[in-house]
Amino acid sequence: MPVAWATLRRTWTMTGRAYPWSYAVGCLLTGILTIGLSYLALHAVGGGTVAADFTARTGGADYLGYIAIGAGAFMFTVRMLLWSSKALITEQRQGTLGALLVAPAGRLPYLLGFTGFALANTVVEVGLLGGFAALLGITLPACQPLAALAGVLALAFAVFALSVVLGALMIVAGEAHISQNTVFLAVSLLCGITFPNSYLPEPARLLAETLPVTSAMDVLRGALSHGAGLADLAPRLLTCLALGAGYLLLGLLVLPGAERRAIERSY
Amino acid sequence: MIRTHDLRKTFRVREKGLFGPRLEKTAVDGLDLLIPPGRVTGLLGLNGAGKTSTIKILATLLRPTSGTVTLDGLDLVEHAREARRRINLIAGGERMVYGKLTGAENLRYFGRLYDVPAPVLRRRTGELLDLVGLGHAADIPVERYSRGMAQRLSIARGLVNDPAYLLLDEPTLGLDAPIARDLRRVVADLATEGRGVLLTSHYLAEVEELCRHVYVIADGRHLAEGSPAELKAATGSHRAVRVTVTNPSPGLTDRITGFVRGIGAEPQLAPTADGGLLVTVHHPEDIAGPLAGAVVGAGGAIGGLEVTEASLEDAILALADGSAGPGTGAGTGPRAAPGPRSGAGAGAGPAAPTSAGTEVAA
């Protein structure tokens, strides 16, 4: 994987020389505000208790823990997608896409290298958000570390697979904002980020099941909130991996055509 | 060598807006090209002639709609990845290097993309930076380079895989004259080393200096080919002789006009600011001596004599205008019927200028 490692090092070096502080602070603030406002709502409005139907749907009454896991996972998803899916369109914008495409290196190792960098970067940022949650006294009542690690890796794989498809769409469309924000909105509404998706109507729940982030969230919540082990979470873990593999395959299939289309657009 | 046969590329573009009807635009229309090793081959045409699309096809960035492209017998579409190891592209209009990385970091990264072994890459990085005169700036981020330095680094990037063929699309675009001259020297050396180079440039003097063989295209179609000298001769682009006569008179003017018409040319006569007469004659042969003799023989006094060689620019403009005279062998006019041509596949050596007999974009 020399190309993946070279890409990771290259991106690390470039980002170190121009770290996008505003992006990072914006994403961190979104997570902090989500947790902070939920904290205020729970204590100032809800009197510190949650509705019975929330407890019934989530299997617990720890609303802030639920929110903290959702906010952390959403920040992880957004940051990873922002880095990985925009890798190629960023190359296009800075005038290096042609130099990249004319080289014989495969695109998968390039994208893996980019995502490796994104993962290292995002873990640090989500860690900062976790620190803020801890300051508010939010804890994870029944954490299974191994299953939680599997959940994080599953989420990373799911986001990587989505980013390959999204990245292809971006270079064909020649724009990033509309496509990335559409995905962010869909993930935040459908995938059980800030509320259980059992609140959603049936068609929306079915749609949510087509996104691997939904099953990855189930794994994460099961491991972090309910103490579920790998054996209990295996079905959802496999669902996430299968869906992720499908998205990845789709992305790798459409990417060469998308790259040619991107070059044609500049003709 | 790189060889194309009946190469075509059609784009489907929307006439207007997101939902307008799709139109087919032909960028490359039946091109036969030959780019042998050890030679700089030129590809010329006006804007929109199809040069960049052709280069992008040869660089495997675009797929041809039909026709074939081979590189040393390897089909470029079927074996794109293998072909990419042997070619590289340098486009003057695009930066093609990372601004946040230093020159050396850029070369090392692109070297890894070409799977260049680490020890070779370390040595080659230094050599290439020295070759393009950036050894002193190896550890400076490219965003602090001048445009000329960044362009020279782009040339080095194009050589990082030691390509057998180099595709240069306007490599000196926007560069200062001394830097462009240095780059031309590098390009000439690359061909001398045995690499095949395809060059497109709007600077026709550059093409004239570097290219031993030039293809001229218009609307994606082959218009003419040959060495710059052959193209100039074939389009009737002649050297100009200008004589300034300090004591003009009607009788003298008549005698000069008679002499010029006698050698098969038509003089252009223009008064000068100090009351003299400027006589300009375009002719394929060197007539400076006879013309000066005729002026003096008719009683005229010569205040100045200037000979200007015909340029490739004149030839290309003549081809584009379809104004090449009959019998020149190239560009038989905008409405000429399609005629036979020797084609690029005829051989690697300089071919006689030929006519595709196409409609020429003015």
C-alpha cells in the first residue's frame, strides 16, 4: 500500500500547513451545541426526566448519553465525509486532478490513504467533543470496549463507502455543497442520530435501512449504552458491512466513468 | 511510437441550462497522427480546433468515441494503466502540482503514484529539480513559487516516471521570455535523449524552433502536415523584401512596379513619413539584390533594405483562412473537395505537406 501511505503522509503534511480551523470549529460547535442544548432542555424544560415512550423505544432513560453518542457519531460522519468524499473534487479545484488521473496508481489505495488521514484527524476532534460531554457529567453506563471499537470501525467503513459514491457524484456534478448537505441531512434525520428512528414513518425507516450508517449506529449504541457484546451485535454489524461493501463496489464501478466525465466537462 | 488511426471524439453537451436538448459536438474528427521517439511533433490549430481533446485522449484521460490509439503497439484504451507508466502530461494552463507541498515533496509523491522505487526516486528528485533549475527551491512550498517556477516544477513532475512519451499542452503559457526559452531548451534536450514529445502551443515561433514535424488541424480534422519549412513553402508564405526609396517620382515608381511584375510578384507601395516610398515585395526567392539593383538602375536612392523571412504563423493563418494558393499542396481552400493525403501513418520521417481538403474554420 505505498500509494495509500504516500497519500496519507501527503495529506497530513498539506493539512498541517493549512489546517481548516473554521471547518473543524464549526463541526465541533455543532456537536457541543447539540449536547449543550439537550442538557438544558432536559434539565430546564423536562425537569431531568424523559418521556416514557423514549425509554420504551431506546431501552433506557439516559437521554444525554443517547444524544452524546449521536452527536459524536454525527460529527464523525460529517467530518469523515467532508474529507473523503471531497478528495477528488478538491484535486479538481486545485488543478491536480489531471496529474493524479494520468498516473497509473489505483484509485482505491489513494482514497484509503486519504481516509486514513481523515480517520486520524476525526478521532481527535470527536475526542474533544467527548471531553465536553464528560465535563457535563455525561457518562457511558454500560460500555463494551471491543464491541464499541467494532462499531467505530463499522461506522468508518460505512462512511468511507458512502464517500466513494458521493465523491463520484461530486466530480460529475462539479459541486460539493448540495450533494454533501443532502447526505448530511439524510443521515441526521434517518439514521438514529438524535432520536430513535422508530419515530419515523415506515417508508423513511425502510430508506434508513439502505444507509449503512443506520446499522452502524445500532452497533455503537448497543455497545456503548446497553453493554451488548459482539455476538449480540453481529447481525447489525454484518448488515452494516454488507451495505458498506455494496456502496463501495458501486462507487468503485462508477468512479472511472465519473472521472472521465469530470475531464470532459473541462473540454 | 504513438499512433492514432481515424481518431474521433464526440461530446454530448446541453444547448442551454440543465434540461436543454443535448447536442453532439465533434472535437476530434478522424485524426491520423504519428508521434515517434526522439522527435518533437507539433499539433497546431486555432482555439477549439481539438488539440487539447486530442492530447487528453493520448494521455488516457478521455476515451475516443471511435478509432484507435496505440503506444508501441499497446492499445491505449484497453491497457490504459500500462500505457500511463510510459507517458506523462504537462498542461500549461493547469498547475498540476500541490501548492502546500514543497517542490521535492511534490516529486516524491508523484513518484510514488508511478511506483518509482524509493532509492531511484530520491536520486531522481534531486536530478529533476536541478534539471529545471529548482535545486535551490526544493524545500520551499510551491505556493511561494513564481508562476515560472511552478511551471518548471510541473515539467519535472512530468518527467518523474522517466516517460518514453511526453505530451505538452501549452507548456510555456504565460511564462516570461527567458523562462520560456529555458523550457524550450529542456524540451529539445528531451527529444535528443530519445523521448517522443507532442507539443501544442499558441507560440508559433516556439513550434517552429522545436518541431521537426507539425500537424495542423481545424475543427478536429487534419488540415496539413510537414516540417515548418514545408508548411511555409506549401502555403505560399514567402519572405518579404522592403526597400525604402528616398527620392521617389512617378517615373521611378512605374519602373520599379514593372520590374517586380516582371518577376511574377505584385509590389506594395506606401509613402513614408519623410517623403520617401516603401516598396514591399513578397517572393519565394531571394530577390533583395535584383530589386535593389533595379531601384538604383532606375535612378532611385536607397534609404533602407530589409528582408523578413516567412513565419510559421503566416502559414498557419493562411491554412486557417483557406487562402493557400493553388498548387501549393497544402490547404486547397475552404471549399475544396476531400483529397487524398499521405496520412500520419505513412512514416516517421518528414512527409510532404498534404491536404485533407476539409472545410477550414476561418
